[in-house]
Amino acid sequence: DDAVSKCCIGTNAFFKSTIIEPVLDYVETRPAGSADADFWSVVKAPPESPGIPRPVWLTICASAPTGLLWYGYYKFSVEEELFQDELARGERVTGCGGFGTLFPFVYGILIGGPLTLLGVPGGETILDAAAFWILASQVNLYRRVNACIPESPPLHPWWALLPPPLDVVVGLRQVHFLAEYWKDCRGLPAGGDQIAEEWFPFISAPRFTLKEFARTPSLWFGATREWADFDVELLRD
């Protein structure tokens, strides 16, 4: 366990050392409440401790128009906030933080992409390693969110390995439940995300199995909330 903590802390420190000073200054973790609560302030905010609640509606509205580029910043921020939270609590560190999680992937793409285009041996291997790293970090992120809510873990971490749209299902649930966790840490009222709670009930529902999801249309959309479950033998747990 101590070796895991040291490895995670060391990885974060190493990749943090590769970032230029102006960027480091901008993304330095601030105390909770440093950023205002309006949309643009949250979108631009650096990580805070405890973390900033970023609800599903905000994450979608910031990610979709930017071609998921903002989601990369979201990924950096939540990884760094969980990392700093573990350090502050004196707990075992089980993630590599924003720097140690995002930048191995970024460097892998920046290096492996051109090498692959030029036909240089090893380029595809670097790209594959970058993809494996970010996917593994996503599985670990879901595990860590579960650890934040031990009384009722909301996620199946291995769903990150499933093809779309099921990987998106667990990703949206992670966004919602992590936002709710940070609200609780800050003493803020729970709920209020219409997309997660009314339009797409599966996002905020207690943890369910794949078969349960398939046979329970009331989980799918607000418009199907009153539909009866499908009584199909194949879909029974």
C-alpha cells in the first residue's frame, strides 16, 4: 500500500515538473470557494480542495461545444482534486493526480501520433500505451468515487471497458455522484441537476446491473419513467 502511494505521488510530481510555470500557476489547487458558482467561473476554475461540484448539465454544456476538449480539463481537475483530498486526509494515495493521469496520455498522443503518421516503428505502440493508460485511469477513477461513497457505491468500474453507449452511462453517473460527494463535503444541498434526475434517470439512480438496466425502461428517460419493466427470462438476474 505504501508503495502504491509513493508511486502515485512520484508520478504526479514527475509530470508536474514538465509543465511550464504559467500553466502551473493557473491550475494550482485553491481552497474551496475560490471560484464563484456561476457557469463560466466553474468552467474556468482551477481545482479546489474540497473539489468543485461539477454537475452533469454543466459538464455536457462545456464539453459538447468544445469537442470534448473541456472534458480533458474536467478529467485533470477531478483527478487532482481526489489526489489532493487523499493527501489532506492522510489516506493512502491511489491515483496519480491530474498531472500524473492526464499528461502521460497527452505526451503519448503528441509523440506517438506523428511517429505513426511518419511510419516510424514504435509509434503505434506509444499510442496504444497512451490509450491503455487513460482507460485504466478511468476504471480507477470509478473505483475511487465508489470509495468516497462506501455506504452505497454507485458505479461498476469495469463498465468503463464496455463499448458505447454503456461506457457513457457509467461516465455520466461518475460525474453526477462525484459532484454530489463534493456538495456533501462543502455542506451544500444535494440534487438540483435536472438532466441527471429527470431527463435521464439512470444517471442518478442507485447502482444497477446491465440486465436490470435493459429490462427497466423507467431508468432510461423521463418519458419512459412510468413504463413497466420487461418480463423477459434472458434479462432476469
